[in-house]
Amino acid sequence: MRTVDGRVAGRRGQATRQKLLDCLSEMLSSSPYRDVKVIDVARKAGTSPATFYQYFPDVEGAVLEIAEQMATEGSQLTALLDGRSWVGKAGWATSQELVDGFLEFWRRNDAILRVVDLGAAEGDKRFYKLRMKILNSVNNSLADAVTELQAKGKVDKDVSPAAMAGSIVAMLAAVASHQKGFQTWGVKQAELKPNLALLVHLGVTGKKPTK
């Protein structure tokens, strides 16, 4: 772990650096990204702006660091699909667990994901790559699942695995970022998950699930 000027950060320095990141993460949960200033992060961490600048070039640089950590964690979403079956009752369980894990990840990282989505929407390639790193972990596994089902004659050959997987992942991401909004439509969280899982199952297998 190095400082901005290239020096190796000691144990105390690493702890200070992590505290700054933790305080920034907490502030992003309650304040608009553009309103967060270095002096506010430093004050919350009990240190000075000069110390902040030892570890990060600016707030955006620190946000990218948090986003990198989150994206690395997000790449583990592929574990929800690795080696899982999409046939029979097992397929329904796979759909449910994918939806549950995806929504939970989004809920846990809601604040930083909002910043990543904003940066990606504005054309910042750094944020776009991080967003795709998260989505690809699920997208590639879903495309492989559709391809495998096609090879077994269980899914029509005219289905594009890449297009189907991409559509499902885009839907999951949109729903995950809109979870609070569903409440205004009178949709309970307990109702959202099984209906979303149904759409995922239909997309991958082309069939209603065996429950």
C-alpha cells in the first residue's frame, strides 16, 4: 500500500487510509456524491485534508477505490450460478437464489452503486468498466447456462444466449436499483423476489418452473 507520492504506507497509515474510505462510504449513504468534500471526509475521520491528500488525489479517486473493492466483491456473484442446474425443481431454486443474492448485493452496496451508475451514465470509462465487471460475473454464467440447455435440446436454437443473458442481467440491475420504488407501487419485497425469479427462469429455460 503506497501513498500518492509513492511512499510505502505503514500499519498506522493503512489504518488511517481505510478509516477515510469507511467515512466516505458512510457519507455517500446520506449525501449526494457531488456534495461530499475532502474537508468533510477528513473531519469525520478525525484527521486533516493534508492527510487525505497523502492517500488519494481527490474525492473521486477515493470513490473509485471503494468502487474497485465493491466490484471485486461483486465478481463473486458468479458463485450463485457455478455448477448449478436449471432443470426441474433445481432450476427454480437456482433462479430464486440468483435473485436473492443479486438484490442483497445491490442493497448492501446501494450508495456506491448509485455513484458508479452515475459515472457510467456520464461516460466515465472507469466507472463503466467497474459496472460491467459486476454484471459480467452473472451475464457470462447465464449465457453459458442457455448455451448448455440448447446443446441438450431443452432451449430453442433460435434463442441468442448472449442477448438473453444480457437482457436478464439488465433487468436484474434495473430492478435491484429500483427496490425502494416498488413500495410506492404497492409491491412488497416478499412479492418482488418470486416474480423476478419467475422471469429469470422463463428467460433461461423458456419454461415455467417446477415448484
